Amino acid sequence: MLLPIDDPFDPRIEPYRDIRERDLKGRGGRFVIEGEVVLRTALLSGRFAIESLLIAENRVEPLADLIAKVPSGIPVYRASRGVLDGIAGFPMHRGILAMGVRGEASTPGELLAAAPANALFIGLSAIANHDNMGGIFRNAAAFGLDGVLIDGASCDPLYRKAIRVSAGAALVTPFAQGGDIGDLCDALLAAGFEVLATSPAGRERLAEIEPAGRQAVLFGAEGPGLPERILKRLRTIRIDMRGGFDSLNVATTSGIVLHHLAR
Amino acid sequence: MLLPIDDPFDPRIEPYRDIRERDLKGRGGRFVIEGEVVLRTALLSGRFAIESLLIAENRVEPLADLIAKVPSGIPVYRASRGVLDGIAGFPMHRGILAMGVRGEASTPGELLAAAPANALFIGLSAIANHDNMGGIFRNAAAFGLDGVLIDGASCDPLYRKAIRVSAGAALVTPFAQGGDIGDLCDALLAAGFEVLATSPAGRERLAEIEPAGRQAVLFGAEGPGLPERILKRLRTIRIDMRGGFDSLNVATTSGIVLHHLAR
């Protein structure tokens, strides 16, 4: 259903207006998907409903196969580059946007109840950087993680930039967000998970850990890391590094850990 | 040697002017170091000479211990926030900058001649993204890599953003840049290195490779990867991933590979 838009103030494309400003204010139940790769992933995954698409005129033909995959009934708006930039409020180089619907968010308990007997989860504490959040999700999807639990102090994985950096993985790997990392840890333990905590001063080397049954690994923000009260309760693991250098980026750390523990 | 600067057009701080514009045009033998973490790493490493520093007034006292580590004879310019922003051409939130000197660049041959008998190198082909270049260097330093060979199609690891993302590692791990990835591969083989090529379709799993003697691993740009002519000549390695998802980020891939092969 291709529908032309000639006026940046057309009420049908109102949710796309002032994209950056709304990144900060929130979108009340919607999130923005941008770019071809991410949108293909979103359509393939099907975890989130897509409300509409907005495509630059000159990309309609090259993206015909993608547009053909859009379920009928979902409007695909087409606009000239000028109108598109006027809607978004800045030059939309990617030329393709979609509006996703958050729907009812899973709770950590629901996500854990659905986990298989042999499952790998991660838990995130205070990951406030969208690049890191996106990078962690990209790794989670690459290694087929079963779920991501995110504390309330972390940023939103459905934030526009986080989705883009994740290459769409934030729309693939199941996650639940809310509460304190201590609560998430309790929930994992109650669900029969072995919970490992990453720390530069971890007592065991990652290489010595065997993948087994239900396992979860917790990651803290770069710099502060996981809270001491969490590290005290759990098996702690480290990645051996050359002394004297700043520790690894948290997204890279997640890649190394998940590569080792993936089923 | 703390020297006050009151005029953004003071000729002594000329190299700091219009930072972003010069990122594009180049700096004729100089490079910019920004932020406390990176500058501490640069001073500790000592691989590159530092010509001068430029610090915001309000950071002089909190950074007194860093300033004390600056070799005498190197001017440390201090300026108000307003003057600093006027010099740089945009708000310099970090409030601390330094000008590094490239000096005479090592050639790949010189770097290889200095390699120990048990050495781990990487080779980079067409890594054009500064975030990825910085991320790869950060991993290289974290795992104590002996050297990085970079082809002429890759970006400059001493570009401002690449240094920042590397957390200063681009000023720590020795590298040499130039030529074609095929030439770099030849030079590694001639120096007695086993050369492994990473590819999503690699014939061997990373986990099966043993660290041994002189080894080097080649990485290509995300998307195209390494050229076919390179993959045909070498042992190729892959990281097993969940089918259907876009491949890992190249910086994360380097972290996983180096973690496995580090001495």
C-alpha cells in the first residue's frame, strides 16, 4: 500500500516528525527503525508489530523486494527527499524509516519462565551508552542468546541509535527491562540459573568456565563495573589482559564471553 | 611550564585551531590527543613525542598530577573555556588536548624485523571506519599484540576519533601502514609468520586453532570482508554464529580472535 506524502505536516506521518527531539522525549509506545538492514531484520523477526513505513522516492524501486515483504494493510508512505528531510528535521541519508510498536513488554519473570532447560542469558547493570547497548545486542543475536535482562538504570535498547548499532538485534533477541540488578540476579537464581559476574578482578578465568545448563552472565558499566554487593554473591570471571592497559569495552567483553559460553 | 592563553588567535596555539576542519585536511605530521584517559596513556607509553598541551583553566588543578608528568620544556597552555572553545571551533567538553608528533613512521618490514620469535600480529584490509579502527587497537593493546599492519585502503589510526575510541591504544601498540593487503601478507609470510584469514565462511573454527610461534590474523572490512585472492592463499578461520543473523562487528571479532590467540 504505497501512499504519496507531499506535505511534511501531513497528519498521517505525524509520528515521524522531529525525530531527534522525540528521541529525547519518548514516543509513547512507538520506536523508530531506520535503514534497510535493520528493517529487513525487523520484518524477518516479527517480534514487534510495524505500524507504517516512510521511504524516499528514489529508494522505492531499489527496495521493491523489501516493500513486497511488508504485510498488506501496513501503509508505506513515499515522499521526496526534501519532504522526508522536512519531516525528520535533518537529512535522512538512509531514506527508509519505519515505526515500530512496543506492545506489552515482557517482565523478567515471564522471560525466565519461557527459557529452555539449556539456556544462556545475560544481565545488564547501568549500561547507559547506546553504542554499548547496541553492540551487546548484536553479539547476543550472533551467538543465539535466549534472553537479556536489563536493569532500570540502563538505557533503552529500542532507542533509535541502539537499534541501529545492534544491526536490528534489539528486535530479535528477547529482553525484559526493569528493577535493580540485584532483583534480576535473584530472579535468575530462582529460575535455576548459574549466575556469573564479569569483573577485571574476577576470581576465575573465563577460559576455565564450561557451558552447562542454565547459565547467565552479568555485565556492569565500563568504569564502575558491577556493584560490590553483586560481585560478593556470585562466581566472578575475568578476561586476562596485558597489564597496564585500560580494560576492554563492555560490548567487546560480551562478545568474548558469549563466544565462549554459547551453546 | 604553564602558559596562559587569552586570545584564540595566539600563534602559539595555532595547531589547535579549527580542530574538526583539520581532521579532514590533515595536520602535516601532527595528531590530536583529547581527553584525560588518552593523554595519560600517551605519556605513559612514550611512543610518540608530545609537542604541547592545551588545558581549560578549570581542569588545571584537578589534573595537576598529569601535568606534573609532562616532561619539562613541553609547553602546557591554559585557557578559559570560552577561549578554548574559540580555538577548537566547538565546545571542548573534555577540556584537555595535546598535540602529538607522528615522527618517522615504521615500515611493515621494520616492524616485522623487530618482532620476537613468539609474536602475534594482525593485518587490516580496508578498515575505513574510525570506530572500528579504534576498537581494534583497544583490543590489540588489551591482549598485548606485538604489531598491527594496516593497508593503504584503511583509515588512519592516529585520526582524532580513532585514538579516542582506542582509549589511547593507537599510541601504544606498534603499527605500520601502507601498501596492499597482499603485500602485507607476503611480508608476514616472508618473516616466518603463519597467516590466518578471518571469514564468515572460514574452513576452520577459531576454537580449533592453537597459539604457536609467529602468528598473524587478517581482518577485512565489514560487508565485503577480505578479498578472495587473499582467502584462497591462506588458512581461513570462522567464528560460529547463530544462522540468519548479520555477522559480528569487525572490532568485536578481533577481540574474540585475540582473546583466543593471545600469548
